[in-house]
Amino acid sequence: MIYVDADACPVKAEILKVAERHAQKVTFVANSGLRPSRDPMVTNVIVSAGFDAADDWIAERAGAGDIVVTADVPLAGRCVAAGAFVCGPTGRLFDQTNIGMATAMRNLNQHLRETGESKGYNAAFSPKDRSRFLETMELLCRRLT
């Protein structure tokens, strides 16, 4: 199963492409605005608009043998702890070896934004990011089969 933190996810089409090739079910989870799919392998879940509702829904279900796609580091940490394979939309893998550092960097950057030391601009999503994501998804799906 592939779980996708779908709010503002820039790689939905790529997820579907790789999942179809590997006959993997996909569940998109969002607070609103998902395009319906006729594909029986695709499920859309709309959660309440509550803070972290989509994250909580995914974290409660993801476990060993699942893939989670998210840019949210705290959610990635919860899913890694549950044994899931986790990657971001840029193809960055999160696992036991790097989730601690990713969490620390996220917290540091948040502190710098809050104190005004950093403007908090994120780099634009690039074609290179999309390509790296496709490679990572292919790798993770092969691990599942």
C-alpha cells in the first residue's frame, strides 16, 4: 500500500504511474480537493480540516511493507518508527539512519523562521526533483515485490 500526504503533493501523477507498473494500491489523504479516480487501485480519503488530521490518519495505518510519501518530517518520523518506507516528493528517503537529523534540522529551521533569522523560503520544485522522486519510488516499489 502507498499512502500519500496529498495536500500540495506535486508528484501525484508520478505516484500513480509507478504504482500501476507494480500493481500497488494507492491511498491519497487530504483535507479537501482530490480528483476522483476510476481506478479501483486508488482510494481518496478526505479527513477533517483539523490540524494534522491527514497526518494522523496516515500514521495510524502505515506500517511495515507500506510506502508513505510526505514532505512533513514529523509524519515521516512517525511512519519510519512504524516500519514504513518513507520518501519526500523530491525523492529524499527517510529512514532510521537519518530521521533524527531531519527532525533536528526541521526544528532548527522553524526556530530560525520564528526568530526572524531566516525568511524560510523553500527551493522551487524542479524537474530534477521529479526525476529523483521517480527513481526513489521505483526503488521502493521493487523492495515491496
